[in-house]
Amino acid sequence: MNNDLSATSAVEAALADVRSRIAEAATTAGRDPEEVTLVAVSKVQPAERIEAALQAGQRVFGENYVQEAKGRWPALRERFGGIELHLIGPLQTNKAGEAVALFDVIQTLDRDKLARALVKEREKQGSLPRLYVQVNTGEEPQKAGILPGDLDRFLALCRDELGLSIEGLMAIPPEGDDIAPHAALLAKFAKRHGVGKLSIGMSADYETAIRFGATHVRVGSAIFGARPPKAPAG
Ligand SMILES: *Cc1c(COP(=O)(O)O)cnc(C)c1O
């Protein structure tokens, strides 16, 4: 019980701290804090910490694994109203149906095959989550995301040919890189293509990301504490 209580108050305090830093970063940048949405990244976190965040009023969450999210969120949605769930991890096409049924936003649309799988799910399920295209701003070979040079073509495919509405762009800059040029590049692409939402910035650099226009910051460990080292499959 003591453990539960201290975990709960730790999450509550951390959440309050992150929220106030977001507001301050936005204000300093001359932006309205309301423009910035905190996506609390709950992957592989214990249930009690997630419930603590919900109790403290947090409603927007990010998950990386379809299977894990599926095991956890339907029951939480029944208990807490107004939850908005974002998929921020890579999506395999064979899980597209489950992801469409579960998530409110898919931030990781990153290839033609997935775009076409989503079109099929739109036919089957009648609607789709809101979609962000993931851009590999660091052009890392092993990383998911559309390469900057391919973005025009990919957005044209999604919008003009497949009729997908793209609401945002998302990026995961290379580890250890200064986030500023990546956020600036993403903002430039968003402006050029008339895309409103920019998902960039994590625990270590969300304040900087906000200075460069982030509308969605994805913050995990700064809210929930360190994650257990090994992620589940799925
Ligand atoms: C895990 C993860 C985060 C959160 O990372 P923290 O450093 O814990 O804030 C954000 N975005 C993505 C895509 C992630 O996989």
C-alpha cells in the first residue's frame, strides 16, 4: 500500500512538473500553451503508474506496441472517460486492423504498404484513426520513417491517390543529436504541405522541441520513471 501510494504521488508530482515546463516553454516561445499536447508515453510501465496519471487528469497516452496496448486500454477506457490513445511505435501491416480499432491517432504511417493496408481497414471498419506521417529526419538507415526526399511523393500518394487525410508529421531524431535542426526541418515540411500537427520531443528535449513548433511532445520516463529494461514482443 505504501508503495502504491508513493508511486502514485511520484507520478502526480512528475506530471505536474512536466506540465508546468511545457507551459513555460510555450510562453517563452510566444506560443499559447494550449497548442501543445502532452502525450504520456506509457509503454511497458506498470499499471499503477498509468492509473496514477489518469487519476491526476492525464488523458492523452502514447503506446509503442499494439499487443500491449490492446491488453490494457479497453478496460481503462471503460473506467476513465475521454482517453485519447496514440500509436507511436512501428506498425506491421498484419496488425493494421487491430491498431485501427484501438487507437485514436496513428503517428507512425511510414510506407506505401501500410498506407494501402489502412485504406483496406477504412473499407472494413468504416473509419480510420487520425494519421501522422513519420519522417526519418536524421536519414538513419535502420530507422522507420519516410526519408525527407521521398516525403512529397508519399504525401501525394496518401492524400491524392488513396484519399487519406494526414493531420501531422512525427519524427524521432537520432539519439544524442541536438533536436533543434530536426524540429525545424519537420516544421518546414509541415508548413510546405499544410499539415497542422508536429509530434517531436521526448523527456530529454521536449522544451526545445516546443520552441521549434512541436504541438505534441511524447514524454515517458520524465513522468513515469525509468522503464523496465526489456520490452515485450508485439
Ligand atoms: C519511448 C518513446 C518515447 C518516450 O521516451 P522518453 O525518453 O521516456 O520520454 C517517445 N517517443 C517514442 C517514439 C518512444 O518510443
